[in-house]
Amino acid sequence: MQPTTVAGATTIAKPYVTYTLIVINLLVFAYQYSVGINAVAERWGMWPVGIVTGDEWYRLLTSAFLHGSFLHIAFNMYVLFALGPTLERILGHVRFTALYLLSALGGGVVSYFFSDITTVSVGASGAIFGLMGALVVAGRRLLPGDIGMVASLGIGELPVLRRPRVAFFSNGDELRSIGQPLELGDVYDSNRYTLNGMLRRAGMAFNDLGVVRDDREQIKKTFLKAADMADVVITSAGASVGDADYVKDVLDEIGEVNFWKIAMKPGRPLSFGKIGDSLFFGLPGNPVSVMVTFYQFVLPALRRLSGEASWQPLRLQARTLDRLKKQRGRTEFQRGVLSQDETGALVVSTTGEQGSGILSSMSQANCFVILPIDSAGAQLGEVVEVEPFLGLV
């Protein structure tokens, strides 16, 4: 976890009420520890975990402090440390105390009526934490509005997950970097520059390890180096089985490969596995295939590693302005241009030839047209599924 600093954070006055509440929670924790939670429940007229034994009104308040586990009290103290001083500075001592007591009462009411749902009994400071839940919900990326909201409360730092580290390289004797002369049979390696741009747009930390020749020991050495420095290792080309392709042999030795082919177009020779604790994605060599497989497989994995548990790309329905050809048996990601017709309805047109080596089809497009595995294409005017590049690329 690394802190994200918000500019403009200010120093707060001494939050005496917060300190007092922390001491109370510590005393409660010590009391629970010395006599046990069910003994505490009996002493204060509360119920043992999951069993209601009475209806005294004061249990509504005391349960917020005393009902739950030791971890529950520890969570209360953590929230008080993290949010109490800021809220007390904003609200003042009296209003902050009133808010805490109301929260405690509310937590007790929830515990009383929902005692069989243990996750609901969050306690007093947990209720305060809930008031700011929209600011600190785990599982999403912090946007500018989130950071501004946190800064408006005087909070200067938030605990966040670090960005995933990625290492990538291209493999092939025929590949040359920009600035190197081309000989007969050589091609410029566009894939590394494409990966650089996609990873940069995704906000990832990455290392470009260059072009690795078709040499078994060099490939092995580079794989081990990449896995040592990164959470995710990506290669382009070298993922198909051929006379001079050593990638599969090396991975069988130092890692594991879960699959080497997938029923999609473009991107059929996609591979996935692990090298130690690092994930491995072997992307195809064709430029369009690299981009399609990155956005459909690598990017979702990177988002998940970043802590975005529920991220999904936006997919919409649009009417096609062209006839789209396709054979059954593979899901196709054709490149299209999404727009609106005169009525405001979404329509999509093709960028033309859909070959996996035609990188201009990606440059001209603003969406993928997704044709499912059992589809035989689409006729003019049919509704198809599209995935806009906006928010993706």
C-alpha cells in the first residue's frame, strides 16, 4: 500500500473528543479480552452472538460499543484514528460528540434488529466511517472528483494499492527497433511501441526490455529478469510453435502455460500462464492482434490487479450500416466507427479490410464490433454489439 497525497492538506487542532473515544474503546477492548464476549453480553443484558435474550432499551446503545468481536473494536479505533480528527475539526467538539452518540445508537438499533447478520453490526465509529463510505470505497479507481472530495475534508493521504508493474519484450530475429536499418526480411517492431502507449494510457508502471533474438538462453534469461521485476510479463510474437520459437520450451521449464490458442479473431495464438508469482501473457505477432488481445484479456487482468474488482468495459447495441462477413467457430472483434444517425440512434460502420496486420483499421476505428462465436456475420441493418474505445484505449 502506498499513500496518495492530496495537495492543500491542513494541520488540525487537537481532537480531544476523538482521543477520549479511543481511550474508551481501548478500555472496552481490555474488558472484553479479560472476561470474554459472551460474559460481556450477559453482564450488560445483551445477547450472546446470534441469540436475543431480552429487550432492554439500553442495549441499543451499549451493543454499539460492546457487541461484536475484538476485531470489531480494533476497526472502531482505526476509523477513529483515520477520520475522527478531521470530522471533529469540521463539526466541532459538541456536534462531533452528538454525531458519534447518534451513530452509536444507530449501530445498536441495527445490531438489535439484524443480529443474525454479523456484517451489519459495524458499531459507532463504523457508522461514521459509513457516512464517508463514498469517498473510500475499496475496489474502484480514484477519479479527480474523489480526490477533490477527500481534499475538501482536509484529508491529505489515503491508503491505495500500488500500480501493477509490467515488463514486456518482443521476440524474433526479424524485428528491428526504430532507427535501425532494415535488411531483407526485416520489419520494424511496432508492437513494443503500441504496448508502451496502451500501458501508459492504462496508468501502469512498466519496463520495456526491447527485442530478444531467437536464442533459447537469452529468452530464458529475459523471462526470469522480467518475472523478477514485474507482476505481469507480456511478450509479442514467439507465441506460436515453430522451428525457431523457443518460448514454449522455456516456459515449460521455468513456469506453466494454461493455454496457447483461443477461439477468437484476431488473436488466435494467445497464450497465458505463470512464471513464479508473475502472470504471463503471450500476445500474437500481428499488430492488430496485439491490441485486441491486450484490451480483451490483459487490460481486465491489470484492472483487477489494481484493485478494481468490478470493472467491466462498456458494451452497447448499434445498427450496422454494412454487411459484416464472418465464419462460425470463433468470436470476432472487427473494427468499426460508432456514430449516431439523424434520430440519435447508435449506428456502426466497418473500417474496411479486417486483416490482423492492417493496423490502420485500429487507427481509424473508435470501437470493436463483437460478433459471437456462433454468428455467421451480420446483414445491413442488423443490431450488433459494440465496445467503444472511449474509456478503454
